[in-house]
Amino acid sequence: MVSSLFSKEFTISYDPDYAPFSYSNEDNKTYGLLIDIWQEWADTNHHQIKFIKAKSWNDAINMAKESKVDFFLGTAPYAKWMKSSKPFYKTKTAIFIKKDFTREIASIGIIGNDYKKSIQKQFPNTKVISYETYKDLIYALTHYQVDAIYDDAIAIKYVAIQEHNIHLIQKLNIYSVLSNIDAISNSKEKIKIFEDGFRKIKLKALKDIEKIWIYAQEDRYYENKIKFTDITLKYVYDPNWKPFEYQDPIRHIHQGIIADILSLVSSKTGIKFVPVPTQSWTQSIEMVKSKKADMFSAVPYTKERAKYLNLTHNNIYSYPAVLMSNKNKEIDLEKNLTNINIGIIKNNSLGQWIKHNYPKALFREFNTIEDALSALKNGEIDYFGINGVTAIYYINVLGYQHLKIHSILDYMFHLKIAIRNDLSPEIIEFIDEGLATITKKEFSDIFHKWTSIKVKKELDKELLLIIFLVVSFIIALFWFINKKLKQLVAQKTKELKDLNENLEETVKRRTKELVDIHKNIQDNIKHASLIQNAILPNQQNIYKFFKDFFIIYTPKDIVGGDIYFFDKIDDDRAYLFVIDCTGHGVSGAFVTMLTKAIQEQLIILIKEKYYNTSMILNYFNKSLHNLINQTKHHSNIGFDAAVIYIDKSKQTLEYAGANIPLYYTNNGKIETIKPNRYSVGYYQCDTEYIYKSHSLKIEESMNFYITTDGYIDQNGGEKDFPLGKRKFKKLISNNSFLDLNTQKRIYQEYLEMYRKDKEQTDDITFIGFTL
């Protein structure tokens, strides 16, 4: 029964054998690129949709014609009854041959008879052979039954990848037809509903869907639909906000943390960001409001700003606000603040927040941070509201040691890039994509670059004397060396003559020594690899415990810093550990040995007394501190980890994580249990820190996944970006219905295809299991 126009419930027919656009597997569930696009349309517009599986392409079309469904999934209209939307996707046909084929094409395979006339017209002397499925078509080509095949290029590539034949075939650029894909219905009103709703879908969402199904960037319609590489955006910034951003007083250029981040976003997206210098933050705001500038380099979200700006979803940085003081008296922010003088920066969002939350205090506005700190030093104000990073920077780097951070406020700065909302919203989506690809290390490197610089404001007399003495010493030393050098020239010339006579023999001997040393080192590392592999759990024991299981374990070097352990307590209970240690290679491998020593001791204790996953992480934290005496050596040794406890008799799973999340799917929907953002064992880690433990009731349809950051952070693709969590989660969601052994192959192939010729970024441990 077809739904009414106002019920917001629609039915859509589809061809079950048209991968990757639409298909069904043995589980009768619906998958595909067009399926996901329609689902995004429904989710965006709060519609309910149901996909109706047809027997064939023609059957699916007839369902729409006879009003048995509201829509057909999508095609170019070719019959009079068809009411069609504007194209929401486009595909190209192509001819493929085997890579070793060198003769003239005498036969071409196609699917069905749709392309028979056009192929015979284009290649009149060629035999055309029809096949029922893409699998049959590709088999015919790779087994020399036809010389070439012709059909939709995306579909051929997708099935070739699934059949492991993509490396055997290549596309010819001799004949191709561009085809539109429109929503099809027999009702104009329904087509209008589709078009109105489709305009609301964000381009980024469509790109994300497309990347899951189409591996080659050049084949993606949405990826190539709109390019922003020639866009130039004029931006304003705060000229006095160190270390985040400021105007260099000599060169008058934008500098600081945010300037470096914008430069990084530019390199990843191709967008050109051009700074517009201003004298104050107030002037910067006016430049954007008057449309003399396109964007702010970084601002926190406020309701007022949202009225005229589009802000990125991703944050540049998040940090707390504080009150600075030069007095020792205490302040209770919960009590009456009458007659307390607080300094704030003019037109600053924090200042507005402080005014709103502490209305009985007295406020004084300043144009610059330096003016406010000077007033604080002279006792003109009691406190100054500022972000914590800037406060620390002024105290530790710029010499304001007479001040201190007095109190941390209940206000978090979440800095975002913002552009005017009268500009294309797709631009901010594209900036957001670039921002999302910046790694934690890239953010950290930029942050430490600007917060580790020590500034000396002036040279004192003592320093000038030291410089004079050092220069005088260098001059005297140079004179002495020059005199000695003349005496040594004659002696060294004679020695060089003698050495030359035996040089060839010496080079051969040294080369052999180096080769032997290198071989020795490699042999030792290989032995270390054998030792490391020996401490890995027996895979047979794991497979016996789980219903299905896979492990992708790929160190970056011969040995690595990733390790995993599996300990079976009895037939129903077991612990699974996944650990990502400091570094990779030899240094990382040494840390894995330390974790193994702790784990062995821990398992003995567990068999005597139950330890939940939170207690286990805490035990690791304390033990690693004590084992390497962190308090004495301040070494940078530690790890991230996920610990899972499974009780099959109770059908429960318990998890605790230190920067490694747990993913699980239930009927195709992926969920994430977030870890504590707190590592294990490092010098700065508090040994009394309590990690959170999570419990789940296990259902039959659940699959569980854990990965260290090596898989997600792997660089690749067309722009050498990290793979990222969104692609990773979508990849799992789209393949979770398959058995885990098949999933493992897909995840390995996808990563290799994404990585291409790029070097492996980090050690990779990726585990999937079901009970």
C-alpha cells in the first residue's frame, strides 16, 4: 500500500543485484550507495522509508509505474510515465580489458541488452555477448571468454575488487557515456517532496557515503562536483592574543597557534586564507559584520555569533577560563562578589559570560591583555578573566611571574573557525573536513612550538660581559688553531699520501665491517621479533573461545609497540587486552615486554580474586610507575590500552579504556563506548586515577571491534590525509553483516588501497570478535 503524501512514510523499490548501488545479501538486508543516499534523505527530513526488494531491475521499475511503491531508487527517465527529479547522482560507462591484452577487440561482454545497440553501432565489427551478472561478466573477461567488457565503470570496479580481480583489468578511454540518476515516481507531488528534501542534505554527508562505496577518487561524483581549491577567504584575527594569535610588531603579519593551524588547513584543502590586519578585536568584529572580511580565524560559539556566522563542527582547541590575581586572598565564586573588581577584554565572549554569572561584581573593560595585566599588577583591579592557556603563557614565557592563576572558572573555550553565513555553507563544510584531518600530533607540535619559547626582553650588563668574554675567547682560539694548522698541514699531507696507497683495501674492509654490523643488527631485531611473537596469545585458544574472531596485527617495523593478550579464566570467562605502547620499532617493543611482565603478574592475582577492568588499568598504571621508577627518572614511558572482560555464562561484557575506544555493531548500527582520555604509566599520570568501567549485555547480533590508532591515523587517499574515525566507523557499519574472516580481508584491502604507496604510519592492531 503506497503511503499518503502527508504521512512522511515512503516505500522505494530497488534492484537487488546492482552492487555497489543497491543489492541484497543472503540475510535479505539492503545495502548500497543509492540505498545510503536515500536513507540520508530520510534521516535529514525525518521521514520513514522502507525499501522493497524487487525480482529484477524491470520489476522494480514496474512497481513504481503501477503505484505499488512511492519511488524507484534511481535511473535516467526513459518512459513517458516516469516523473523524475533533477539528477542527484551521475555515473559513467567504460570499456575494460585485461592488462595483458594486446590484440584488436573482437568481442565485448555486456549485462543484459541495454547497451547492445549502442555498442554494435560504435563497434560494428565486434561480437556482443550478454551476461546476467557483473560477476559473470568479469569472470568472462579474466578467463578470456571475451576480449573486453562494457557497463557502468563503478559497478565493474566494485565487483572486481570483491572478486580480487581488480589488479588484472584496466579501463580504456575510448568510449564512455555519462548517465543521470534521478528519483523516479508516477507522481509529480512526490518528486517535489524528494527534491525539497534533497536540498537540505549537506554535501559532506553525501561525500562520506560515497567514499565508503567508491574507492577511486576520480570516480566519485560528489567528490568532484564542487572544488574549493581556487577560493580565497579574507579573514580577521585578534591582534593581541598570545600565544593563540597576534600581529607581529615588525613584519605586521599574523602569527601564533591559530595562524599555523590555518596554514595547515590551507595545505590540506587548497583554500587560500588572506589575513586582514586590524588594530583591535573590536575592529576585527566590525570588519566581518560590514562584510569587509569573510571570516574569523577562530572564535568560541555564542548565540549572537550564530546569527551571522557558520562555525565549524570541529574545534581548534578547547581549554578552561581562569581568574588571574597577584594577591593571596581567597575568593568564593559562589558567594556575593559585591565590590570585587574584575577586568575583562572588550567584546570578549568570556567577559560577557562573567558579567552574566557574577552580576554583583564590578567590571572594567580593557582593549588589550597587557593593559589588563598592568592594572592587575598596580592593584587597580582584583582579578582578570582570561583563558587558561594565555594566562600560563604570560606567566611562564613572557615574564609575569608576579601574577598567578587564582581560580578555574566553569567556562570552556571551544575555538572554531567561522565564516559569514551569507557565503556558501559548503565552504565551511570543506574547512571542517580539512580541520578533521589534522592529527593530534600536528596539533600538539603547533601548541608546543608556541608555548615552549622563552623570551628575553632586554640584555643586562652581566649578559653583555659574558658575550664579550665568549667572543674574545673565540678570537684567541682561532689564532691559536690557525698557527697549529700550518704546522699540521705538512704532516697530514704525508699521512694522506700513505693512506691513499692503502685506501682501496681500507674501504673494502670498512664496507665489509659495516655490512656485517648491519646484518648483525637485523638478525638481532629478527630474533627480537621471534621473542615478541612468542609472547602473543595462541590464536587457536582465542578462536575456540569466540564464535568468530579476527586479528590484524602489523608492526610498522620488524618489531613494534603494539601488543595484545588473551587470558582464559575458565570456559566462560576471559580477559582481552589491547595495548599501544610508547613509540614503535625497537623502543616500542621493549615497552611491550614490560607490559607483558606486569600482565603475567596480574593474571596470577586475577585467578585468586576478581579484578574489574577499571582496577586492571589502575594496576597497570601503578605497576609501570614502580617498575621503571617514574618519580625518579621522569621517563616518557607508558601506553594506551583497552581491557575487556567477557562472561559468556551471564552474556555480559565489561570494558575500560585508556584512549582506545570499544566499537560494536547491533543489526548494522555502530556504537562507540568512549574511553577515558587518560593514558597509563607515564610520569605525569596520577597513580590514583580511576578509570571508568562500562558493562554491556551481549546480544546475538553484536560484533565488537578494537583498534589502536595505527589503522585510523594511516595517511593516504588523494590528499595524503589520515583515514579518520568517520571512514573507519562507516567501513565497519557497511560490512558488519559479513562473517569476520571476510571483514578482515575487506579491512586489509581497503587500507592497502587507501594507503597506496605511502609508508605505514604506525603499528596496527585491529581486532574483531562476536560471541
